[in-house]
Amino acid sequence: MSERPRAQVLVALCGAGIALFNFPLLAVWGQDATVFGLPLLPVALFGIWAGLVVLLALVSER
């Protein structure tokens, strides 16, 4: 029965990843701004990706 919450968390993280990498939310990051001299869109994409990887690693290690 301990496998059930892990599966639900993985499905929720997958859904969050799909939503975060979908067009309407990516349009928010498409502005003409920079972060430490880097364009905002690639920084946001890498940050979202890195955050999902970290969360997946935390869930998988439990």
C-alpha cells in the first residue's frame, strides 16, 4: 500500500511538467528580459526542468 502515494505523486509531477511546458505558460516567459545577461525563456525552461528533476529524485529516493 506504500506504492500508491508514490504513483500518485509521479502522475502529479508528470501533469505539472506537461502544464509547465505547454504554450500558455511558456508565453509568460517569452518577454524581452534577461537574467544575469541570459534571455529569460531559456533560463525559465532550464529552471523548470531542473526543478522537476529534483522533485522526481526526491520522490524516487523515498
